[in-house]
Amino acid sequence: MTVEQAGIGQDRKHRKAATTVIYNSVTHTVGMESAIAAAPRIGARDRPQPHQSPRAGHRTWRARFILKLRLSDALVSVVVLAVAFIVRIGADWTPGHMQTSEAWYLGICLLGVVLWNVDLEYAKSRGHSVIGSGVAEYRRVAQSTLRTFGVMAMLMVALGIAVPRGFFALAVPLGLGLLMLERWQWRRWLSRQRKNGRMLSTVVVVGSSQEAKYAVEQLERNSRVGYRVGGVVLTSLTRDMRGATPWQHMPVLHGIADIDQIVEACGAEAVVVAGELPGGATAIQELGWRLGDMDTELVLASSLTNIAGPRVHFRPVEGLPLMYVEMPHYSGMRHMIKRGMDVILSAAALLILSPVLAALAMIVKRDSAGPALFFQRRVGKNGQAFNMVKFRSMVVDAEAHKIDLLAENEGSGLLFKMAHDPRVTRCGRWMRKHSLDELPQFWNVFMGHMSLVGPRPPLLEEVAGYASPTRRRLLIKPGITGLWQISGRSDLPWEEAVRLDLYYVENWSLTGDIMILWRTLKVVVAPTGAY
């Protein structure tokens, strides 16, 4: 569907723009509002009623959700400080029997409840840009919690009363744990709502055909971000998009001259600019002014698509916003902490899962002839090869049969994948579905060949075919899990798998690793894309 506008009349305020809509190769001439309504919209049943402003409807749910977060945060802070006070300090509540120091502690705890919730608000831990996805929300909650207890401790020192170490030893981990758990539960609830087409913010994507296509794909793939694309405005058309476009379920228009009408008709809360606009920075500034008058947000999709936010810093110089991009580091304290976490968690996993590992080994042996374990040469950090261990999920001579199946390869790029590979054994198919065949890799992690989280460990023949940029995957240790594991696994195109690995290599963080490990558990329980 392509829309080309034709101006009718001289006074824009007193005319209705006419729009040519090409939808499924059928051409009609309609008004702007009709053009927007001409295409079916996902989640249309959740749209506000005509008498209500669409943006007002979207922001009503947002305000209600943030209110729920505020009330839940307040309840958690009261419970945490009350439990810590009663357990570690205690007091005689009989009138006239409470000691002066106990009264001071009680007063500081009450003040702590207020400070904690004010800091959570000040840190924007409930901001709509962080709730629902990413690690920023959890990071801000943790920072706010630590700041609050730090202020409480300094206040005690300033007042000359003893700092009860037992109180803080209980309150800090309890507060962090309960607050994180509360936010996680609300995130799960919000994610379910968004998967069902509710509590989404409608956006209009602006950009060239290729830029818009990439932006729409990413926004639709990641529903937890909370955006529903209501329309696309193309600043330029490629030859293959002069007929039907890839977006048959939404209106597509050409040119931003009447974007205010498009935004109003879609009820969009934001406009996502996916690339450069004709006119450059001036055009973006003018677009921002127009959207500001309409109470609509302007979102710029950075051209630095594979650089995480913490590496980007802004420094304005007399109206010239300079963007500093920190270089990624591949050694140092963070990597030492990551290695320490790998050793502790892999050792614990091997110990706790030893009965499961023994049972799986017996199942593999009884299911088909051959050893229970399978060793394969993989490439690790800096190109060093190592023997990766897995439970055997294929017949013993699987590699010998691979050449006969190359014509049926369903993988892209350098990967060989088959959804129904005849070499996979009966129990192997079940183990692969739940990633149980990879459990022995905890030994590789413990020995230092791999990490818990990292890029996918490649085969030697894959690395031989790497282009120069792809070799950057080898700058850190490969992982048992990673972004590729929680983003579709075998269903991912080769190019997307490489992009995710390179993004992780340059932007990984300890908080991000914890999030990936948690999401991996969910993928193992409810697997998709594994074969």
C-alpha cells in the first residue's frame, strides 16, 4: 500500500487533503482520515472510543500503571524497614518505656520510607522509557535503594547514634530482593498485557523504505517495548516498493508534509524517525516543534544501532550536541568479576545437577548405540580451539551423513540447520528442545573455555568463512547462552545471529548477563526455535 498526497485548494486549514491509497494493488482516492482507516489495524478492539482522544486513552493506562508501581514500592519499603527494625533493633512499645535511641531509630526508619520512595521517583525508575523492558529499570531501583540506606547510615552518624550493622545487613538485601521481585512481577503482568495487544503506545515510523522496514520489524518483534506501529511515512521509495509494500496491515504514506494529520488520525503517541530526513537537522527540529504542539513525542532511532546506551555520552558545545562513544574493553575488573561468577555458578550447577546429568547419560546410552557424551572442536576467545562437550543427540556417524543432507539445509549463512534432521535420535530431539544436551558445557565454563553468557561457540569451518567484522565475535569467550539463545535460536537468520553476537561482544554488562540467564530459564521451560 502506497499513499501519495495531492493538495486541493489554497488554504490548508480549510481543505481536506486527498490521498491516493494503493492497497493490495487496488487504487482509491480518499480523504486523509479515510486513508489511515483504510488498512486494518492489529489490536483494533483495544482502540479508545471515537469520543475519546486516543493519546489520552494510552496515557490513562500508563498513569494507572505507574500509580500501581508507586503503591507497591511504598508497601515494600514499609515492610522491609518494619521487619528490619523489629528483628534487629526491637523496642518496648509500652507508653513511656521506649528508649531515646529506639525512638531515634524509629524516626529514621519512617524518614527512610519517605526518602526511598522519593529517590525511586527522582531516579525515574518508573519512567515510561524504562518500564517493561531492558535492565535500566532494575539498575535504577538498585541505585536508589543503596543511596537511601547510605543516607540513613550517614544520618545516624551525624546524630551521634550507633549504626546498627545487623539492621543494614538485613534491610539492604531484603529491600533489594523484594523490590526487584515486585518490579519483576509487574513486568510479567505488563508483558502479558502487551502480548494480547493491550497497553501499547501507537507510533508512526518515518524513514526511507529500508530504514522504516528495519524499524518496523524490530518494534513488532519486541512487543515488550510497548510500541504498536500504527502507520509508516516513507521519505523515499525504492523501486520494489512502488507497488505493494511489506506492511499490508497498516497504512503507508509518502511524504511528511501532512504528518500532523497522520498522527491525529492514527492516535499516535510518538513519531519514530528511523533515519535522516530530507532537510537534515533542520527538518528534525521543525518536526519536533510540530509534534510538541500536538503533545506527541519525537523518538530518534540512532544510526549507532549496535551501541548500547551506557557507552554513549552527550556533551553540548554552544548548540552543537557532541556524542561520545566509549570504546569497548575486553579485559579489566568487569571481566574478572564475570569470570568469578562463571566459576561459582558453574561449580554449583555441576554439583546440584549431578543426579540429572547421570540420569541423562543413562537415557542417551539406552536410546542409541554410542557414548553418552559428544566432543566437538569449537573456537573460543582469540581463535583458540577447544573441545566442547555435550550430551550426544545424534547418531554416532552423524558427520558422515551430513554431506548427503546439504541439499536440504534450512540454515542461512554458514550454519547448517534442519528442523527435522534424520540424524537426531529420539531422546536427542527432546533434549535439544529443552537445551538439556548443553548441560555438560558447565564443565567447559568451569575450565575457562567458555562463559555462562556470550556469543554462540562457532565451528572451525564457520570461522574459516568469517568476514573481518564477524571475527570480532572471538574477542570474548563464547557462552552456553546469549542473546541468540533468547531471541529465536535456530529460527534466527544468520545475519541477525551475527548482529546479536557482535552487539553483546561490545556492550555486555553484568546486569545484562543476569537478565539473559533469567530469560534463558524461561526459554528452556517454554522452548521456541530449538531443533
